[in-house]
Amino acid sequence: MINAKLGFEAIYTFAYPFCAKETFGLTQKYYIAARSCKNDIEASTPKDFMDIGAVLCGSGTNYKSSTDFNGFAEKALAFNGWGVYLFHEIDGSGGNSIKSNDLSEHLAFLKKNNNSYWVDTFLNVVKYIKERNAVKVILGEVNDNVITINLSDGLDDTIYNYPLTIKKELPENWNINNIKVKHAGTLISHKLLQIANKNYIIFNAVPDQGKVEILKKS
């Protein structure tokens, strides 16, 4: 009924009304994750995907200003966890309403520090976590010109189709300025990183969508 009313083929996540988690096992029959309220940082891999805790935000809570929101993000970073925000409206009059200028200032803070924070929808974060925990990175051909990798997570590809970030060490004799990456034959973007005199390539790829090729440019 929810899908029909909203005009979607499928909805994969749920928010419990009044944060009251059900105990009948019904939610997990229809959804891959559900949000409750714990007023704390959620683990990087939640113990229970049907009970992912959010923090209440707004005038009637401990998180009402951009300073509060920034502090919450910093706490999530310190714990290597996941910060889930819960508010009902912007510039409204309810207890779970936040001010637009506070939200704007907080988003500016996150953007300024985007090397430390990843911001995305609740659904995409759930997909990423489940894919990350299930993925197998299988090394294929390796020679002086190409490295091939296959990613497989064994999950339902119609749901779990979010790109994972992959980091691969490059051979010492490779010129890092002369590299390209293809996924299923299509050129994709990449970044290069050096750690302790070792060179790494970083790229995003969806599991089970064909092989990844790291190539020396011809």
C-alpha cells in the first residue's frame, strides 16, 4: 500500500512510528533496514539492521543548533560510526523542527571536511555496509600492463547496486600518471594515493557488474 501510494516499485527501508520497534519480525519480511531512536552513534556495522538508531534533532532536543550538529558529526567520526539524524520539518514550530540556517551551516561544515565525512541517504548507507561486509575481491590477471579484479557480494543485485570504494596497491614499477581504469569495458574515474612510499589506486565499482581492469595507458 505504501509503494502504491508513493508510486514506487519498491521501498526498502522503514522508519518506526514514534520510534517503537516492533517485536513480531514483520518489518524484516518487507525491508532491508529500519530506523529507530537511540540518541547515540550507530556502529559502522549495526548489530541489528531492523533497529538502526537515530538521534532526535530539533528545538525540544539536545541537538538543535549547527554547533550541536557539528559536534554530533565529530563524535561519529571519533567512534568510526554512523550518525543518523531524525527531524520532522525545517523552520516549523514542532519539537523536532530544525532551522534552515543551522542546517545550512552544518552542511557547509560537512562539505568543508568532506575528506573525513561521507554523507548519503539512509538507504544508500545500508546498501554500502551490507555490500562492503559481503564482498569478495578476486584478483585475476596481473602483468606489466594490466591488473584485473572481480567483485562479488552474493546479494540481490536488483537491490544491492551501490558502488563500493576499492583501494588497490600498484606495482612499484608502474607510472602512476599513466593509468586508466575500466569497469565492464567502460572508463571510470579514479584517484591516486601514496602511503608510506607505496602507491594505491582508488575507484568506485558496483559488485557483480563485470570485471575491473587497471591498465597502463597505451
